[in-house]
Amino acid sequence: MTLPLMDIQTEKGLREALSYLESGKPDEAKKVLDTILMYNLESKELILSGKYCLFWSDALLRLSDIEDSYERGERLLAEWKNFLDFIRQQQETYENAVYAACRGVFRLALYNYTRLLDERIPAQKAEILRKCGICYKKLGEFDNAKMCLSEANSLTAGQAAVIAELADCYALCGDDKAAKVLFREAFFLDFKKIDLVFLDSELIRCLIEKTAEKGYSGELLNAWIPVYGVLWGVFNMKRNMKSQEIGRLKQEIYALENEQKDPSRATEILTPRLINMYFWLIDYCQAQNDSKLINETLLKIKILDTTVYNLYVK
């Protein structure tokens, strides 16, 4: 069936507007939308696209007086988080326009970060590479993302934020085995440093959303994710721990247990932190056939949270 002329023009105009938005030019996109919107006042696609363009026009205007490339990149990523909050407040979402905005924003951010890749201080260069990795990942360029994140990891090994993004890349490329190992490692190293907003793979998004449904948010959500990752079989890939790591793990468990016993220091985040460490300790004990310490640790989990214990041992 042949579409009416106005419908064809509208579709053409919308494609043009989204192309501008994808190029990081929301002002130009809005001009096109304004032209066709007057003939299609009830089009949800046009209305939502117009709202998104206004958001990014304002956001980019606020960036216009920032000269430092790193700060511009940081502000763009912060504005992306604000944009996600903005679209969640809307009753409906137009995914094509969100996708276009995403590509436009992360192209601009990548441009700013790549200008700084001659940085020689390892820690700072690693952070710039991590941000480049995030941008490439959001743009669907997973090989470039993995290259940046792997280099960042080689510069400053053991950074949870880098390892989590690298895990996300592997999951997006279909390598769930590597992704599970790296995700579990990242949340063990430092769950607080992991920014959930930029993790996109279905593997981790499902775990995040299901854990959030338990009523957790903020750092508490991050702390419970590795616990439920184990309980629900997502973090089911294990690695052997070195003797030095086990020594540090036991020391940290001892310190946290003392905090848990002190009413003035105990916080709700201690429970998931301890449980996750107990899970790692049990993995080590199983490899060493240390059934006595396994049973002692299981009892500690049962005392902390009976529900978690029952799910773990079933």
C-alpha cells in the first residue's frame, strides 16, 4: 500500500532529524522536527524526538564554555545519566531517538577523550582509556573498546571499574564465560567503583534489574549484586585464589566481622560484603577439601541471612 504524501514526507523528515541528532547536532534536528510537527501534531515519535532534542540542545549549551577536553567528556557522560533519568520520567519512550542521541553524545565524548591519549601518567591514562572504552562500547565498536580497556588494565591492574567494563564487552560479544569471571572479579575487588549505568549486556542488566527488584539501590545495590550473582548462577565461573589473596581475604573478613559486632559501626552494607567474601572463602575451601572451614563459614552465612543461606545450600 502506498503511503500518503504527507506520511512519506514525515518519515523522511524524521529520518533526517535523527541523523542530525546522531551527529551531535540537536539544534539542527529540532529545526527539521519543528517543520514537520505542525502537520503532525499528534505524532508521538515527533513529540518525543523534539523533547530529546531540547534536552541535548540545553545540555550542549551548558558545555559551550568548557575548554578542557577531559572535563567536557566527563560532563557529557554526566548529562547522559541525566538524560536517562529524564526519559524514565516520561510515560513513553521513542527508542530510535534515544539510540540516535546515544550515538551523538558518545561520539562527542570520544572525540574529547581521544585528544588526551598522549597522557603519560599511568593512572590518568588508564582512566582516559577506560572512558574511551565506554564510548566505543556504547557506539557498538567492541573491538576498539576491548583494546582500550585491556590497555587500561595493563597500566593499572586490578581496577574494578575497568574490569567490569571489560567484562561487559566480552558479554556483548557473546563470550559469557570470560564475562562471568571478570564480572565476579570486579565486584569482589571494589563494588563501589562500578558504575552500573554504562553496563549494557543482557547478562549483567538482568542481574542488576532483578537485584533492584529486591528494593536495593545505590551502593547497597552494588553490594548485593555479586551475592545474587552467585545465588542465581550468573557468577558461576570460579578461579583459584593465590595464598596471598586468601591471607588478605581472611584479614578483611576478620575486620568486617568485628565491625558487624560493634553496634556503633555496623551498617546494612556489611551483610552483603561479608556474604560475598564468605562465598569466595568457601570456593577456596572446596578446592582445598577443607570441610571444617566450609561448615563454619556456612554457619556464619546462616546467622547473617537465613534466606541467602537456604538459597545457597539448596
